[in-house]
Amino acid sequence: MSPPITILTDFGLRDGYLAQVKGVLLGIAPDSPLVDISHLIPPQDIRCAARMLRQVVSCFPPATVHLAVVDPGVGTDRRIVAVELAGQRFVLPDNGLLTYLLQDFQIDAAVVVDRRDLWRQPVSSTFHGRDIMAPVAAHWAAGSPLCDLGSALDLAAREFVILPEIPPGAMQLLPNRPADAACAQIVEIDHFGNASLAGSIGNGRGGQQLHLKIGDAVRPLQVVETYGEAQSGELVMLKGSQGCLELAIVNGSAARELSLSVGDWLEFGVSEN
């Protein structure tokens, strides 16, 4: 069987864009299973897509082709690349989508996707995912070697686009806050309303009592290892399945109940027992 092709986009589910991409893939690589990672990435949110790509790739078999199309620079001179990394294969715009993968892995080989004879014609200036990336990903899955997909890149030059750190990084003391007030930024909110945080708060041990300050309100917060350690409706912090600390409300949505958004800074303090 041909290797799977995964698809990660910000296309949403209402329009026919995703179906067009899948049609192109199946026309060239009919034996490759197509796996949807997500198509609900917020529009043009490269950082969100880069995080999700890092989270999922280790679950796929070697030689899986990952097609990632979150491409706010479509039609410009930004490059499209095909990359071998950690036993996996990626076709995507070079716009930061590899950021979190490159924190953990080195690229083994890469090409600029410039073989126009492999592309779907005519090429739309606003839909390179369908007309350039999908055909190249499909040819790769169908057996074409990487060297046939484009011009080789000099890996020693380290020229891939990397997203900047979320300033000021992970755990941070903000101005005009108490000296013991730790602040962390929300980097992701999942379907359940759990908020993933950049950094670490407290000592990370289960049972630790913290509090979260939102405006003038203070909410008690317990560090747990499982949701079952707290009562329904209680605010908790725990290490989530993706390796980040998560702020959650047991059997509820922290994002909805606390009006949280990606990018928000949260202020925490250690509660006295």
C-alpha cells in the first residue's frame, strides 16, 4: 500500500476547497489513504498549524506524506518546500509551519518545489494548495523520489523560516504585578475549552493550591494529575496529553466560562494553605 497522506489546512468545512485538494491527491495517488488532521485552523494562523503538526506527526508510520496548507503568502515569492524529517515527509509553504518540528528534529533532505511539469494547470495565484502542493505530495506518495520534485536545498544554510518566540517567552513576571505573581500566555484552546499554556506555573506537583486572577476576581485553582481528582465545575491545572500545562474546568469549558482567548496572559499566585 502507498503511504498515507495527511492534510492540515485552514480551509474550514463549508466550501469545496478541501474536496478539490482531495480530488487532485486521489487522481495521482489513488492507493494512498487520506487522513484529515484538521481543517479548522483559524484562518492564516501559522503558529496554531505548526503546533498541531508537531503534535500529530509522531503517531504516523514512517514515510507518511504530510500536506500542510496554511498559506497567507499564497501567490507571492514565498517558497514551497518538500522536506524529509524524522522519517516523515512534508510538503508545505516555507512560512514557519516547520518551527516546532525543527525544535526537536533535524531536516534530512529538502527541495524547493519548482518542477512545473508536476503541477496542475492552470495554476491559480490564490490556490497553490490545490495546484502545486497537492500534486507534488501525491507524486511523492506514489513513488517519485524527493530529488525529482524540485531543486535541492543547502541544509547547511539553515534558511527555513522560523516563527519568533511568543514574547516574552514562557513564564514571566509582568510589570505592576505582585512579585510572586507568575503569568503565562495561552497558546492554544482545544474543542473542550481547555487552555494550553506556555511555560510552567508553580512546582507542577498534584495537590498544589494556586489561584487565578481575572480582573478583580480571584478563582481558586488546584494542580491535579487527572480530572477525576477534582469536582465537577472546579478549576484545575494539569499536564495535558500534548505535553503542555492546561487550564481546565472539570466537565465544563474554561474558555467559555472565563472568556479566554489564544494570546491572553493569565496571572497566577500560590495560595496559602
